[in-house]
Amino acid sequence: MSRQLASKAELTRMIQDRISEGKELDGDCRDVKVESVYWHVLDKTGCNWDLGFYNGPPACRGVVDAIVSDLRRRYNLRGD
């Protein structure tokens, strides 16, 4: 499966939108805010980005990680 390309702002917005719409943990994670994603060389999965910073309740980390993992399988960071 080839990945689509997205900017840092687009990826950050996609992550944030999915968190805000989420019902996991009875919606307790909806207010979690994430910082921008960052570029790195292609890893063994073929992805070139990751989440830059997470600051939220520990219980929500798994929810955010699942969202990021899903998006990392589908998108690569565009070099702009």
C-alpha cells in the first residue's frame, strides 16, 4: 500500500480531529491537544514522520498512539 502525502499541518489536524471526535474512554480524551509532527528518515515500516509531543492524561496515550499508528500507515510527510 502506497502512502499519500500530507503536510505537517494536515497531519497534525487529522490527529487532532480524530482525538476530538473520539468516544474512547467515554470521550475523556477529546480535550487532549497534540503538537506538530516531525520528519525523520524512512523507518522500517516506510514511514517518515511521528508525533512530536504528547501532553495529556496517561490513560489517553494509548488512544493517541492508535490514531497516530493508523495515520502513519496511510500517510508520509510531504517535504514542504
